[in-house]
Amino acid sequence: MRLVHYSQDAGLDGMWHAAFVRSPVPHGRVCSVDVSALPPDCVALLPQDTAALGRYGCQLKDQRVLADPARFVGDIVAAVAAPTRSRARAAAQAVGVDFDELPAVFDPLAAVAEGAPLLHPESGASAQDKVSIGVRPLPGTNVCHRFRLFNGDVESGFAASAVVVEETFRTASAQHAPMEPHATVARWTEDGRLEVTTGTQTPFNLRDDLAGALGLEPERVRVIAPPMGGSFGAKTFTRLEAIVACLARKAGRPVQAVLDRGEEFVTLNRHPAVVRVRIGAEPDGTLVAKQLDCWADTGAYADCGPGVATKMGYAGVGPYRIPHVRVDALAVYTNLPPNGAFRGYGATQSVWASERAMDLLAERLDMSPLELRRRNLLRDGDRFATGEVMRDVHFEECLQSAADAVDYEDDPRGKGLCVLLKGMQTPSRAAISVERTPVGYVIRSASCEMGQGIRDSLRLQGAALLGCEPGQIEVPDPDTDSSPFDTRTTSSRSTYMMGRALADAVRDLEAGGGERGYGEIANEGGLDPDTGQGIASTHWHQGAAAAQVRVDEDTGRVTVERLHAAVYAGRVVDRAGAELQNEGSMIMGLGTALLESIEHADGQITNANLSDYSVPALGDVPAEMTHELIERDGAEVHGLGETALPPVPAAIGNALASLGVGLAELPMTAERVLEALEARDRQAAGAAV
Amino acid sequence: MTAWLAPDSLEEALDLRAERGAEATVLAGGTFLGILMNQGFLVPDTLLSLGRIPALDGIEVVDGELRLGAMATHRAVERSAAVREGWPVLARAFSLVASPRVRNQATVGGVMADADYASDPPAVLAALGARVVLRSARGERAVGVGDLIQGYYETCIAEDELLVQVRVPPSPGRAVYRKFRSRSSEDRPCVAVAAVRGAAGLRVVVGAVAERPQELPDVCALADTSLPDFELAAEIGRRYSEGIEPMSDSRGSAGYRRKVIAAEVRRAVEALA
Amino acid sequence: MKVELVLNERPAALECEADEMVLEVLRREGLTSVRATCGIGICGACTVLLDGEPVSGCLLLATQAAGRELTTVEGLPAEHPVPRAFEAEHAFQCGWCTPGMVLTAKRLIEETPQPTDEQIAEGLGGNLCRCGCYVKIRAAVKRAAAA
């Protein structure tokens, strides 16, 4: 049986193992670090070793190699390396750290309120630390980014609306829980270059962050990215690499870090969010105005919180024609582990709110939720709230496919729908090279394999373009020394962007004699963070889902009997791979909808294991689970690695709502459902009196 | 460095127990111990393995009484023809534990000695009137499940004792085991109900909601007068719900558990009608 | 200490400490199909067969395997029907959980030659796949069963 080799499978001679000293307090200055009890044969990385190193971060430079102050329970304040993992762990426990505790805050609304403790008073929420002009921190606050979108005039829009509905929705934090934990090996070469082999989706971002932190030119840092045992966004940007690099330098030998499962819960999680939706419509359901206020809890460090808040903001508008729109989305610091990229990238949280609100509106209008959506869906040629003109639009087909799959139009009881749009990272750049080999070709691409099948996709596309068999094409692991630049492997962009770059490279190869070719594609655009106008996405990820549910009225337990997702694929490159992405997204969506929530007490994660944190198992797959990949002749490849996740919770939530069980918070646990059932029955009893 | 002791007779094991006491950690199947060791909660000085003691894994029926050896795996109990025929509710309860993997390794003795509140077997064994045999160099005693389990992960097993067998009286009549999971299909139980009805009356034990399996004999006595009908079952459910102080964990709050206890006890009693 | 056993059908003597799990010891032998994942025996990614029955490699002490047979996927013949079925159905994405799935499915089919969907869910429920390949995994098990 063919086995994949992951980053922890490669050991290097003389390699030592890292363990981390983590803060037990949610917010505190490091007063002293006592290493007197440290065993002799190990190396410790202490605050004085890293104090002079640069700050880093993918969107705001608010992280240091070792934290001081510690800003969440689990923040790494020191590290040790020892010959074996167990000795490293024992050594880490022997390090004593004294903290001067500071007040902490654990909720984004509390964090923006008057008097909230500031997590980054001197840095981070500051214009100097922005990585791009698209980031808008509010100095002197815990807001590390504010995204706003204005289209028309919502006040007059609401005034002109016959019906206005408003509700606040919440989404819990979640853990990506890739089966493979984070694993990194760092070594310094004899001439002082840093080589990092790590599971990552973002090799070039990482290289730049490491170079900046360590005061090196980017060319003096090499990042190699072996395939990952799943990631879903967890293995992005800089996680352990800077610390491990410093440990390796101090130890004078390669050092490896592999996290245990408990540590995975304090490394990177999904943004919990509060999303308030206000939506106004005419009596016939034509949408007039929509206001969306989002508070995305980005945890102790910004990471890509600004990007997530932005996407949350515009995805929350939904695939609808709405003349008056206002969005105000904040990425807010709290003393919890950092939140970052998570499959769906903000869309899950705002689609939950937006699509549940649509059903609330439908109820107020005494209208079918399907009909309400149909009336307002964007079509080719319409302008989206960002000002961009929509093309290659298939929302109606996606929605119809979903509705048909559960016979919605025959009887909508116990059934719910959701239709969404999400964007693809814009701007971005992808480059690729192709070289002839004795047996075929080698394609060098920095797209990282995490199970999504990008390597297979490149082989298939390459084979078709080059006229050979996929098996003749070698696709080595991304290596910043030899792979051409790619923005990063996120946002369901790789098959599309790399595929286009590959076509370009093959044209170059053919024009140049057949030995080698290089191709580069850029998609331009971006949104003005103050107005939300511009190009959010060169093309749109479009999808819909439908769910049919049954509820045990004595326990609140929800059984999803039927679940369907329809996704616009444009052109499918690797059918099995695309099916797996849809199915996988749906199952992950099921987890978000019903099972998953990171719990904490005063900032300490209390369910940091795979028993107390519940993820879907085989028995949780709905009895009827189907999906559709919608294609059109001559269409562009549309990424679909995430699209079928965000609509699942809203479809289930709307199905429950059709039974009188209205929930505004994810996950829809049995306990919450039971409370909603009791509220429904009390109301019915009250109405009957 | 952890020392390894693997006696090949029960007598030797008991002598070692008397000698070492708490210093030597008893190893049966090793699933629970493995979790503690992997999490760093336990670094044993010495492991005392029961794996080489002959006949400690036996499953037999003697004079109508089921005798489960401490080292019998969950899988062996689940599959035993004798258990399936004479105590089908027990085979079912054991078959519902975790996964085939865990059941291939975890033992009868282990699960009882661990006293993990979220386990399935204790509630069913309690409802069946099982007794647990504890042996030491001093002698032997048998205690009921309610006496064995004292609190969270706490039993009455003395430092020189080993749990060697679980004895289950002839099955009284109808029995049912309900395992309510509040989250995934693989979740540990949120509320578990074992209900047995025989000549001696109704016995209902609720597990997974508190540190020890919960039983309210006075409430069950309500059923002695007649076969339970729906209202009686609901009444028993309601009283169990009021009479138990459940705990909160990631599977549900105390308040939620109360509500589910009422429903699940009612359903269990209805199933015995 | 040295633990003597049969590993992938060959006699072996594995050097280990008394408190080491089979997982660590097998990885040291280069058997990277056995993977440290959850540490609590929940996920199945470290599944090995002990005398043909699946157990968690992270919870079984190496010493407990003395005198017994351990099997990992590296020990399966190249054309074994179960991995072949997984390949044919493309019942994997990142591949991390696949060895555990294959070994568990192998045993399930041996015990239950024509498993129903329910039996598959029960038999493989303790093997988590975060990539969410369950639909194709179920199809692979049925395909292997029919082979």
C-alpha cells in the first residue's frame, strides 16, 4: 500500500526534539524565567535570546518569537530542545516562569467596549505594522482591522422597506483538527542558511516572515513543504517555525517539533463571530436594504483575521441584488488562542447569519423561503454590493438543485435551504515551471498538498496539455529554492490559478523548443477596506445546500435525514477529487452545525481533546447525502475546496426553523434545540390561552 | 525507567500487590492507563501486568451464575454465546462501548476498577445485581457495584486487593440498556439507563450523569403493584430526574441531563412493559 | 528490554522500555503507517492488528505484545483486496487515517463478509477521517467485501 510521507517522517542526523513552555495565564508579563532545574543535556530558548528579533505576522506584524506579555493560555514564552521528545517535555516542565498578571478579555464585544484591556497597546493595532494597505487597524483599541462596505443609503432603504427584520447570530470557535498535528524541522546549513521542513499551506509567506523575524534576506531562508495529513487552514503562516529555527540555531543542530493533540487546540482556531443582520424588503419580497455588523474574535494575534473579517463582511451580503447595503466588520483581539484561516474563511459565520435571516424575513412576509431567494438572486450582468459586475453566475441552478434534492417544493416542512457566494483570494499570483525529463516532465509548483489533490490535478492538467500520461509527470514537494512563487494554497484557488499558469508554461515550453517553460498568472483586484468597493474576486464560488431533519422532541437530538449540496464547478478537472472535496466540506459543515465548539473557562480551553471535542464519525453521515458538481461547456475551472461547507449549517438551521425551532447560535446542540422546542411549545400554549 | 512485573499466577500477583501496594500500577487491558500515560498524568514506577495469569479471562456459567474473569475483554463478553443467551442486555452494553479497537483491549476488570463515570458496563451490571470479587493474600470478598464505585475514578479496592471476577446472578427477566449520545455517533454517553424487570421487581440504574451509577429503589417500588403503563413510566422518569444531581460536562449541562434522564428512564421502563 | 513477537509475519525482537507503547516502537522500526494522532485511542490512526484484531497502537504497551503477532499495512501483500478497493474508490484524501481504516476494514470483512451500511458504521465508527471521505470509504469496504 502506497504511504504518504509527512514532515514528521523525515528525521535528520543528530536531530533534537522541541517542547514548549506555555503560559498558564491568559494575559501576563513575564517577570522571570527560572531554568535552574533544567537537566544538563538540553538547550533552552529564553526571552533574552529572542527579544531583539523582529516582529512578524501575515497581515499585521504583532507576533514575536517568544511572547511577552503572554496573551493567551498556551502562548509560548520559552522553549527547550533535548535528545528525545520525552526528555524535552520533562525539561519544559522544569522551567519555572513568573507572571505579572494583567486583566483579560474573552469576548469580542467586551473587547471593543470602553475600558477593555488592550492586548497590543504599543504594536499590532498600528498603521506601522500593516503588511498591506488593505488592513485598517484602529489604534488605541483592540480592533486590528475594520472593513466597511457602503452601497446606496441603508437608512433611507430601511425607511422605505415594508418589513424589516433584525437578529443577532453567533458562531462558536472550532478546531480544524487535522489528523496530522503540526510538525516542523529546522536546520541551519554550514553557511548560515535556514532550512525549514514543515507542514504548511503558505511556504512563501512563511519564508518572508522568518526572514523578517530573524533579520535575514529571504533568499537565506528555504522552506520545504511536504504533504500534510490535513490542514483546512490550521497550517498557515508562521506557527512553530520561528521558535524551532531559533532553537536549532542555539542548539547547533537540527530540531524537530511535533505537537500533541492538546497543543493543537492552542495553536490556531476558527474565528468565533457575532453577526447582526438587519434586512428590509418590500411586501413582495424584493430586498431593499441590508446592514451587517460583524465582530470576528481573532484571538491574541491578528494572523489573517483582517482577511477573514473582510470576507465575512462581503460574503454576508449574500448572492442577492440589494440596492442599499452597509457592512461593518471588525477583527477584534481577545485573550484566547489566535484564530486564523479555517475552511470557509469567514463565510461560514456570515452565511449562517445571512441565510437564517432570509428565512426570518420569509416568515414575516408569509412567503416561501425558496421564492424569496429566487426573487432576489444575482444574475449575469447584475452588480454586487462591491460594485463589480457578476458574470458566469449560477446561483439559481445551485439553489434549484438543492431544493429538488429534498422535494422542497412538494412540502417544505422539516426542510431548509441556503445559497451562498464566497470569493477567491484576490489579488494573487501563481507561477509554475515545467521541464522535460528522460521519462516525461517535472512540474514545479508551490501549491501545497494537504489531501485536496492538487498534485493529481496538476498531473492531470499537465498530461492533457503535454500529451503524456499523468504517471510520467513528477510533481515535487514545494520548495522555495526551486518552486516558482505562489501567493499561497488557500481560498480554493490552486486548481484554477495553477492550472492557468500551467497552460501558460506549456505554451512557453512549446514555443521555446520543448525543454522548459515558465508560466505566471496574476489576478488583479482587491477591495477598498473603507468603502468595500473594488474587485473582491475575479470569479465567484457559488453553491447551495438543502437539509431535511427530524428532531427527537424529548432530547433535542437532531437527525439530518437528507443533505444535498450543489456547487458550481465550471469545469471539473479531477472528478474523484472534486467529489471528495464536496463530501468532505459537507461533513465538516455538519460538525460546525451540530457538534463542534471549543469551550473555555477564563481563557483555558477545557475540551482540548478529540473525545470532549466532538467531530463527525462515519455514523454521522446522513442516510441520504448527495451533491452536484455543476459544469458548463467552455467554463473556467471554479475552485470548490470549501464551497459546500458554509451552506450546511444554515440549511439545517432553516430546516429546524420550519419546525418552529429557531436557533441563532452555532452549534445547534441537542441542548439548545430542546430549549428552543420548549420555548416554541410555551409560545403555542400561550397563544392557545 | 519503569519496571515491569508480569506474574504468571494469581498468588504471585497478590503477593506483589501486598508487597508494593500503590507503588505498582496494575495493568489489565491498558486502555485507561495508556490514556493517563500519554497525557502525562501518570508516570508509573512499576507496572504490574495481569496478562500472564492463566484463566483470569474466563467467561463461564456456574450454577446459573455468570462469572466474568477480570481479564476478559469487552469483545469476548460481547461475543460470548453464554452471555448472549443468558444476559443479552449485558452483551449489548459491552458491545456499545467505544470502538472495536477499544473493546479488543479493554477488560471487564479494568472498566470496573477504573470507575470512569462515562462507562457503559457499571450501570448494567448494577441493574443486574452483579457482585465484584476482590481477592487479596488475606482472602476474598464480594461487593455490589454500588459499593465498589465510591466516586470519580475511586473504588473501594484496597491497595493489596485485585479485582478478579464479576459475578452476575441469573437474569431476572426483561432487561434493556439505553445509551443516549448528545453529539456524534461515537460520543461517550450523556445519559445511560439500564432497566431490569423480574420477579423481584423493577430496577433502574442511570449511568454517565454523576460520579456513581444512580439508583432510586423507592421510585422503582412504584412499579411493584402493576405492569408499568405509559403514565407510570413517565412518573418514574420524572422522579428519577428530580432525584438525581447530574453533573455538567462537554456532553451536556446538569439541567439538560435532568431533562434527558426523565425521557430516557421513561423509555427504558416502557420498553419493559 | 527486548520484546519478542511476530511483526508483519516475521519474527522480531524489539528493543523498548517497559512504558513505551507499540506506536513509538513500531515507528522506530520505520513503520510510519502507525501515526500518533489523538493520544487517547479515539481516532484509530494508530491502529495495528494484534493477533489479527484491531487495537490502538497508542494504548498498547509494547511489552503486552510479547509472544503475539502484530500486523501493520506494511505487512499486507501488495495486491491485498482491501487497499486495492480503497485505491479503486479513491477512498482517501490526505492519507493519514487510511492505514487504520484499511486494517479495521480487513478485520470487519473477515468477521462479516457482507457488511451492511450499519455494520460498516459500527465497525469503522472508531476511525476518524477529518477530510470526510466516509462515503467513499464505505464504498471501498463494500467493494472489498464483494471482491
